[in-house]
Amino acid sequence: MSITRSMNTALIATSRFGLGAGPQDARIDDPRRWIEDQFVRYQAAIGGADLLASATQISQDLMDYQAAQKAFNQAKTAQAKLAANGAPAMPPPGASAMLPITAPPKPTGFTPPPPMGMAPAAMPAAMPAPPGALPPAPKSIVQAQYYLQAGRRIRNAVTTDTPFVERMVHFWSNHFAISTEQMAVQGLGGLMEFEAIRPHVLGRFEDMLFAVERHPAMLLYLQQAQSSGPGSKVGLDAAKHGRKVGLNENLAREIMELHTLGVRSGYTQADVTEFARALTGWTVTGIARGGLPKALTDPLPVGSFVFVDTIHEPGARKILGKTYAPQGEMQGRTILADFARHPATAHHIATKLARHVVADDPPPALVKHLAKAYLSSDGDLPTLYRALIEAKEAWKPSPAKFRDPWLWTIAVYRALGPAGAEALGKTNDHALVDSLTDLGQTIWRPGSPAGYDDIAASWAAPDALLRRVELASRVAGQAGASIRDPRALAQHLFSSDLSPATAAAVAGAESPRQGLALLLVSPEMLRC
């Protein structure tokens, strides 16, 4: 469908660069300055983060469960052997006390997050289990933390007064995509965004890159935590006993293909393998598959990044024609630094950023402009953002982008202002996250390391639009009597940019609730 309406610069600033216009937005006289002023106000700490469990607590819960499960399975095997030899079969110790691996029941109303370290609808994480029994199922614990983390993310996006910077956090989180489908990652996925991306969103790309690739969530998701060099001390010792240790190339490949250089940028499979060798030794304490001897990781808490020299593949590495001397952990870091400064990385990032904000098929001149700003500033992200803000292509009045489910959902709540806050207050974290799942964009759970698509074709199908209509109706119902005249809200949000068709649809609705729902799924709300 052709979109002929136009947008004024203030609406472009709040909608195309930000997370959606709302009644709370003051008059914007200088849209470009309004965006750049957010760089000063931005707070890296996400609201309510102090209520979340730490990576150490989550990892300790998983490690304790894994140890108890191993002991239980060993006892069960021993019982089976006794039974096979004619002895009476006895249940493993504590079998009757086992807890099923199920998610906690969804609450019917909004409840505030529990104190840090307390598992909702379960015993405290530190409470000892009965003798011989398994501790609370980790799926319950990590799922609870996942929903709390995702809930913090949603509520922060709706209420933030720095929407452009917040949007850049979401952009980079999708760029460095992980999936919380894995149990070991599920409770850590949000922490990677909070700990590795938020603090660096106004810094240098190289620093963000290094923080992300060392984060336990990334190392576990891409199986780097269990990668060992065949020529390492551990590898050689294993070979003597007829065992093999595996070199895992997942992280190396995704760093080169997705995080930095991009596909078809000139690297080879040999480069990927060499980089994977350089990254051996980058692992996670306690919860990496196979574990690590305690002596190698003391005094680090579980769930921490650690470099273990005994599993690092020794020797120099040659990548993209450059030789990197043996430096232990620094070998991988030096390679990452070179990737961050590579022209192919600049072009890859420039293309993705322009596609995210400006157009599904970004103008080549804009991509070149952004790549130049990236390279000339040594990957300084505020310089890159300013180049985007200054680009004339970003301010074309015709809407060119179709909001994905995340951006549309946040824009819906922001558009409602105080009524949106009221609707959020009536909705628990489970329901908020599940609504995005219904729309096809579960938080921190894309189908691949490439992240969610950033083009209209992936989100504008008729059945997807129907699900948006259903959610808009629910939200309109939650807003209740707070918005008695959706016609006035439409005028406030879009002013002269409100199309006659949308104005007529809202005015002709049978009830304020229906009129509000129609406004929330109007072209003005779907495109920016």
C-alpha cells in the first residue's frame, strides 16, 4: 500500500529516531538538538535492576542443580544395577522430594518483583533442599529471572526520557543477538544487555564488542565456553588417554559474519578456524559444560568470564593476511580490536543502522556517510549517531519504515501517556512478554544469531496485523476511562500529520475504546 502522508520534523524525531510520540513529550522546537541532548541525560543503569538476581546467583543455582542431578542419576544407576543382580529395587534417595521442572504459575495481577535472589512462587535460592532431594528446578528459577529482566526492559522503554539512546540499546542488543531458549542462557540474556551493551551505547564500538564477546551469555549461547585447543595442555593430555577435545568455531564465525566484518567481506574458512583457535581459553566459571577445576578459577565466582591458559591453543595465528603473536588472552582481544577498525565492519554497521532507522533498502550515499564517520572517529558511537541525525536522508517526510512488534508495542504504550502507565500497572511481566511472543518477536529469543529482521516484509503479513489489532483492543480496554476522547489524543499526537482516513475512522467509532484501538493500529502508528 502506498503511504502518501507526510511527517513534520518533530514527529520524525520522536517516531523515526525515538520510540514513539506521547502526550508527555514537550513541544520540540529543535528536533535534532532534542535527540542529541539525550546523550547527556542517558542513564546506563536500568530502572529496577537492583531487584534482579546477579549472574553469580543465577549461575550458582544452575550449578547446584546440575551437581544434585548428577548425584541423583548416579544413585539411580546404582539402584538399577542392584536390582539387576537380584537385590530389591529402592527409589533413589530423595526421589519423593523431587520437584517437577515447570514454570511458576502466571499471576493474575501485577505484582512487584521479589527481592534479589528470591525465586517467585518458590523457596529462596539459598534454602537447602531436603537430604538427597533435588533443589528447586532451575527452569523455574531462570524463567522467573527472564520474565523479570524482560519486564524491566519494557517498562524502562515506555517511561524513558532518552528514547533515541534507548532505541540504540535495542538496536545493538539485536545486532549481538543471543537466544534465551537455552536453559543456561535464559537467566543471563537480559544481563548481557544491561551489563555489556547499556554501559557502552555512548562509547566506542570496540569496547562494546569486547564486553559482549566476553559476557557469559554469549560464551554459553555460542558454545565458546567449552571450546578447547587440541594442542593445548588439556588437549594433549586428553589425546594421551584416547580422548578428544573439541574446537568450537561458532563464536568466531558469528563475530566475523554478524558482529563485525559481515558476509562476503573477504575472509575465508581458514580465517574463521584460526580465529577460533585464538579464542580458546575464553570460558565461564562453574557452568561451562564439563566444568573447570576449581583451582583454575579461584577466586572468581561462578558465572564469570575467565581465561584458562591450559585450554588455549598455543602458537601464532594468521588472519586476513596478518600474523598475531602468541599472547594468551590478548591474542583474541587484539584480533577483535583489528576487526572493530576494519572498513568492512564500518560498512556493515553503517548499513544495518541506516536500514534500522531510515529505509529497508538504505541509500548508498547514506551508508557511505555513516561508514566514513565511524572510521574517522575510531568507532565512536555518538559520532556515528550524529552523522545519522545530520543526514538529510533520515528526515524525509514520507514514512519509510514499518515498525516491528517491539517498536510498535512500545510506541502504543508511550502514545497513551499516563493511561499507558496505568495499563502497564495492570499487566504483569509474563503477560507483557507473552504479548510480544504472540506478535512474533519474543524478547531476546530470535531464531538465529542474526537477530530479528529489520524489514517490513517480515512483519506486515495480514495475520500479524490481526494480532496487533487484538493487542490494541486489549490495551485500549486497560486504558479504560483515562482517555475519554481518542479524537483529541489523535490530534495531539499527529496534529496536521493525521490523515483524513484515520481521523474519520476514530471519530466514527462506536465507543471511545474502539476509537482508541483503531488509532493504535492506524498507519500513523504502524509506520514512521
